[in-house]
Amino acid sequence: MYLKSIELVGFKSFGRKTELAFGSPIVAVVGPNGSGKSNVAEAFRFVLGEQSMKSMRSKRGEDLIWGGSPGLPRANRGAVRVVFDNADRLLDLDFKEVVIERVVYRDGQNEYLLNGTVVRLKDVIRLLAGANIGGSGYQIISQGEADRILNASPKERREMVEDALGLKLYQHKKAESERKLGETGVNIDKTKSLRRELAPHINFLRVQVEKIEKARELKEQLAAKLNEYLAREHAWISQEDARLSEEIRMHETELRKLSESVRAARGARGSSSDAALAGLQGKLAEREGKLAAARRESERLARELGRAEGALEANNVTVEAIVPVPHVRNFARELDATVSELERVDDIARVRSVLQDIRSRIKSFIEGLSGAAPVTNEEVKQQVKSLADSLARVREEETNLADELESLRKGIAEARESGFAAERDLVALEASVREAQSKLGGVRAARENIAEARRRFEEEVREGIALVGAAVHSWEKAEIPPGALSEERSVQEKRRRDIERLKIKIEESGSGSGEAVVKEFTQTKERDEFLAKELADLEASAASLKDIIAELEKTIDARFHEGLKLINEALKNFFTKLFGGGYAKLSVEQPRRKPLRGSYGAGPADDDIEDDDIPEEEELYAGLSISVSLPRKKIHGLEVLSGGERALTSIALIFSMTQVNPPPFLVLDETDAALDEANSKRYADMILGLGAKSQLIVITHNRATMAAAGELYGVTMSGDGVSKLLSVKLEEAERVAK
């Protein structure tokens, strides 16, 4: 089974989300009148892309949306979602399940979704057409349309049959080929029109080209003289340019060497002399600072030495006079007693405590002696000796610094003299640089004159190309003419004046723009040849398209007649089952013809029209007609059939069409409404046969049809106007009943 389920949300009377799952080959939808059964069939039409509001019993898109009731407010959108089982790749998508959804909004806008992705209606139709699915008249039969195929015109009837036979793809290809053929025909007409427009212009250009040919002799003379002149001029310019280039190179080399010498002199003066002078001056300042510091230190030490010597003469204090002997003996006896007592103690903590006390007493004793004792005679002598040594050392350093200062002053004088000599050498080098630059400027000015001569030469070459063409370039391959490098310039100037007079003659002849005319003639002629080739290609393409169309028509015709034969065989069987005899047959009508003109409006008399002027007649579309013969009745036309007979005939025809190229599913909306009990039983048997090839969704009131279904959906409508579903699987119900 390919059709898995259909879901309706806010569509017509299904105000709430409703889903119908199809688990049986034949599913019947039943319910009282007005409950919303037919809305299920219209939901299939809607989601498969139906655009006719009339076929869905509506006038505009808003009519398809739930309009609301006292118990349930109206919806802003209506949506139908159908799910296909694509395990067998019936649909050309690489998905095991394909979901197609269509949404309509109250402003009339529609939205199509394929597996949740927004797509175009064209994409949906093409996808379904590849699987022989669509909202066609034979696949979905809505209520009251059972005999639509009987009421249809022969042309519409044939289109239904072609659709049922799966010829839509070939019809699309044929229509596409016919469209391309029409475009090719338009392009052929445009190409022919362009060639007709180009013909007069080509003739005019041809005359101009002939005039240009008459001036070629004059141009050949100019080319010969111009080639000699250009060869001599180029040789002289090249020689002078090479000579001056060599001189420039020599002067630049000399100038570069002088410039390097100047830079070296400046660098030596700046980096060595100046740096050395600055270094000597820095050392001089440093030594002067040190000498001043040494002198200050010498004076300080001399003053301190004088004071120390005076103190030495006045001091006669000795150590014995400072320390009192009884006091020392008493302090010694106390320490000896404390130590003796400590020898008898075994407690380590006690020993440590006594030792700390002894240390404190010794420290206090010494500090007491040192704080109260005056400076001794020996200490003053040591101080005088130290100051005398320091003074001698400072005076020696002062002498050394004075000698070093004298040496630095001599070095500074010598560095300044050396800088003056380097400055004189630098001035001489800069004078040489300026002289070299002057010589180089003169040579460059001469070369500028040569460059101007070269520009004039190039201008003469361009003028020669404009007048003579590519023949001017012959001078490039020619050898240097004799005397070209040694002759006077006045001779070359005379040649130039002769060439100028010849140019004036060519311009006066009116062939100055000959190359442009020849180029335009060539391009126009090439365009005409290109259009001729394009015309041939278009005609070949048109012929190929005609062959393709003929082949498609042949294929369509062969498949149509083959399928029509099978449909008639199936129609005979179904008709016999339903009517107990008789026959029904589809026949191809003979195509009618009409003249393209003469039938409408006034025109010339027939006598005034020649046979060759009469256009071919247009062949009309050959439709299908139906002929029936009922048993025990002499009836052969559809017009005299009763309502029940027309219903049976329509059913037989629809079922026979589905037998040749069975669609994946069929939707039948009360097609058995007009059948009696006996025919209802036959109809149910036919439904069972169809269920073996296609899925069937049958909307019915008929009990026999319900019995043929494997699953029933009951549609009811409560007081709020919303359609609801009740489902029953008959096979499970039978097992439960047993």
C-alpha cells in the first residue's frame, strides 16, 4: 500500500485535527448525509494540487477553511497532509516516506510543502505525475460526477483516457518540443530579417572597398619610402641612444664613486673625529671633576690631621689610669663563685639560665668601662697615622689627575686639527661631485632629445600604420641601409618632407579611413556568413524538432490505440457483468477539417484566388465517442439511457480505465448511489477486484460496498458542526464476533 494516511486540520467541516490511516487495500467512509464524508474526497483533490474551486464546491480559498461555530472558533488556515509509503520509490525522491502538505490562508494564499520544505505547485504536480497520481477526473470521482466522463466532449474524453494511460509525460515532452519549435521558427524569421537588413550595407561597403583598392599603388609607394626612412631613423636613434647611454653609465659610475667618497669622508668626520673629540672632551670634564674632588678631600684630610696631631700632644691618658683594679677583682671573684656553684648543678635548664646571666653581667661591665673611659694616647697615635696615610694617597691621586688632564688637552688640540683637514678634503670631493653631476645632466639632456626623436619616430610609425597598414613593419626586418649612421641629418630631413607630401596626397584621395572600411566590410560579411550558418543550424534544429514531435506523436498514437484496445476489452467485461450482456465501446472519431480562411467574414471571390494561394486546412483534434448496446433493448446512444444505466456505464468505463494502467489509489465518492441491490452486489465484487491493483477509498451508503471494505471510517457531526471520525476494522470485528 502506497497511501498511508491523510490528515485534515481546519479544512471545511473538520475544524479539529483529524487523521485517517489506511491500513487496508479498501477503506470505506460512511456516515449520514451532511456529516462531511465528501469533504474527505475534496481533501484529496485539494492536497494533490486541484486549482478549480468549483470542483471542491467552493467559490474562493476562504470557503475551504473552518468557518467556526458556537463551540469552536473559526480557523485562520486550512491544511491537508497526505503521507505516502515510498519504500518502492514510486515517487522520484530518495525518501522511504513522502509527505505532501497544502495550506490555504484566509487571504487566498496557498503554500505547498514537501517533507516539510516549501516547494512550488509545479514541483508537486511533476512529482505526482511521474507516479501516475493526480486530481484527474478518472482517479478521484467526487459526488455527482460519476457520469462526467459520459457528459464530457470527445476531446475531453480522449484527454482523460490519455491521462489514464500514462501518456501525460509524452504530452509534456511534445508540448515542450512544440514550444521550442515555435521559438526556433521565430529565430529563423529574425535571422532572415537580419540578413535582409545587412544585404544593402554589404553592397555599399563593397563599393567603398573597390575605391580603396585603387589607392593601394599610392600606399605602396609610401610604404617603400617610409620603410627606408624608418630604418635609417631607427638606426641613427639606436646608435645615439646607445652612445649616450654608455656615457651616462660612465658618468653615473664616476658620480657614484665620488658620492661614496663624500659619504665615507662625512662618515669618518662624523663618526671618528667628532666622536673622538667628544670622547676626549667628556674624559677631560670627568678628570677635572675628579681632580676638584681630590683637592677637596686633601684639604679635609689635612685639617683633620692637624687636629689629630694637636690632640696627640695634649693627651697623656693610659689604660691603667682608666680601669680601677679593686672593682675588676671584685667582678672576677663574683664570676668565679658563680661558676663554682654552676659546676654542682645537674639541671641543664638551670645551667643555661646562669650562663645567660653571666653573659649579661660581662656585657654590662664592659659597656660601663667603655662608656666612661676617655680616649687613650695610643688610640690618638693610630688616628694620626691613618689620616697621614690617607692624605698621602689623595695627593698622589691629585698629581696623577693633573698629568692626565694635560695629556687630554693636547689630544683635543690634535683632534681639532685633524677635523679641519678632513673638512678641506670633503669640500674638494663635493666640488668634484657637482662637476660630475653637471656633466651627467648635459648627457641626460642630450638623451632627452634622443627620446623626443624616438617619440616622434613612434608617432610617424603609428601614422604610417594608419595609412599603409602592417606593411610599415617591414623596416624592422630590413638591414641597416648604407650610410645611415654617417650621413648628414639634412638628408634624412629631406626624406621626411617627401613622405609628408605623399601622406597629404593619400589623405586628399579620400582613402585615409580605408582600413576601417575594409574592417567593417569584413566584419559585416563575416556576420552575414555567421547568420547564414545560424540559419542553417536553426533549420536543421527545426527539422530535428519536427522529427522528435513526429516520433512522439507516433509513440503517443501507438500507445493510445494499444491502451484503447485494452480499455475496450476491460470495458466489455465490466459492462457485461453489470448489465448481464450487451456491450460498450470507445471509438476514435474521424478528424474534422476546416479551412483557415473563407469561412468567416467577407473575402475575395473564389474565381479571383489561384489554386496555389489556397492554404492547407487545419486538422482538428480527434476525440473519443462512446457507443453502447443494452441487452433486450434497442439502445445505441447515451442520450436515451436512464440515470441508473448511465451510472453503471460510467462505473464500467472508469473501472476499465484503471485496469490498463492502475493508479496507486482511487477515491470514489458515492458512485454507487444510484444502484439497486443487485447491481450494488456486482459493484462490490468489482471493488474487490480493483482492490488487488489499487488502493481504494470508497465513500458510500451501500451495505454491500461496506462489506467489501477491510476498514470503515464513520463520519458524524455533533451539535458544534465539527465532523468527527469513528474507525472500525472489519477483519478484527469478525474475529471478535467469532
